[in-house]
Amino acid sequence: MDRISKEIRENILRIAHHSGHGHIPTCFSIIEMLRAVYESMRYNPKQPDYDERDIFILSKGHAALGLYCTLARYGYFPISDVFSLGVFGSNFGCHADRFKIPGIELSTGSLGHGIGVAAGMALGFKLSGNSRKVFVLIGDGEANEGSVWETAMVTANLHLDNLTILFDNNRSQSRCLPVTNPEEKFTSFGLKAMTVDGHDVSAIKEVVLCPVEGTPRAIVAQTTKGMGCPTLVRDVFAWHRRSPNSDELKILLGELNETSV
């Protein structure tokens, strides 16, 4: 893990500890995907709504704290603002509100909805002859929703090659209904699908930037829930909605230091 990913994860831990909120393991699994997108797409943190920006949607909205800390890293607002997470009257809720936070394109939380909106935006850009791109990040558990696969079929049928789906394959559904062979499934639905190491920013950027023509792209990112902290990885279900106390925070920060380079 490099310095930037480590710092983002440290901020997630400190804010979760301070606020008592945050889905830490699922936030940790997407950091490198978020970085790869924000290091590849068109955006301007000083003018978040400028007309030619590309769009990113975090469909698995419960990982909002991970997105907040990444947006702060890329200049949308100071990280100190995010420490108000969950406080009454704060702009930073446990799910992101597009009317309150710069850089948030869609208020998400109902799983399976973000990908449909992303497809609609991509279609709108296509119809208007606009070169803007749309990126949407979904979870493997979220993929239990039928709307995910219905949307996938529509995007392939409409040849939305300006849409990239990032699939966080952190195996969160191992105790319920796992989505096996997601690359094969996306391919069978007509998308250009590929599998990458979801914690390798360079590898993700390479496939994000690789041009495709005539078909949407699905990037299956093999990730680890709780990446960087063995304590989280060993017991992800116990930590699903927990925030660390002071002693646990020291342990988790120490583990991040040991796994970083």
C-alpha cells in the first residue's frame, strides 16, 4: 500500500472513531478504485459542476466515508470538514447528499439504483453528442439486485461505450448469495469485461484508460474487505457497522503502518 492510500485509510479510521459512524471494511476495499477514477477522469474540484466534467457515481452508498476522504484528497474540500460526519446539521451524512456536498453526483443508498442512473446519464451524453464519460462503482452484494443485470443488458444493447462499471468483488456476500464468476456474467450480458487487482491503482488506471468502442466496460476488481488492517480482514462481519474505540484505533493505525510501503 502506498502513502496516498494509507493516508486516506487513516482518515477513514480517525473520522469513524471520532464520529461513531462509518462502514470501514467496505470503504477500505474501494480506495484504489476511487483513486484510479479520479486520476483518470475529467473534473475540477474548484468548479465541481463545470459542464464538461465526467461523472462518478458511488452506487454502494454506504461506503460514503471512503468517497468523502478521497474527494478531500483530490481537493474538493478540507478533510477537517469530514470530521462532522453524522453530526446533526452536518452536510456529511452516512450516505452522501448531492445537494450538500461538492463532487457528489447522485444521492445513493438504495442498492441497485446507481447503475441505472449512470446508464441514463451515459445515454443522455450519447444522444447529445457529448464526449463525457460515466463511471459507476457497485458492490458484489449489491449485484444481488436484479436491476443491476437489467441495466447491464440495456447498456450493452445501446452500445454505451462511454460507461464504465467498476465491480467491487470483496466477497461481502459469502454468507448469503455470492455472485460467482462476475467477469463471465458481464461478458454474457454483452459487456466488455475484465478482471484486475482492485488494490493496484496503476493496473486499474490502465484498463480505465484503455479505449473501447461500441460496448460498455465492466471492470471486476478483486479486493479485500478491510484491506490494510488484518484485524478488520479477520472479522469483517463484526466490523461491518462498528467504529473503533481509542485502543482499537491505535491497533488499526499500527496495522496500516506495517502494511504500507
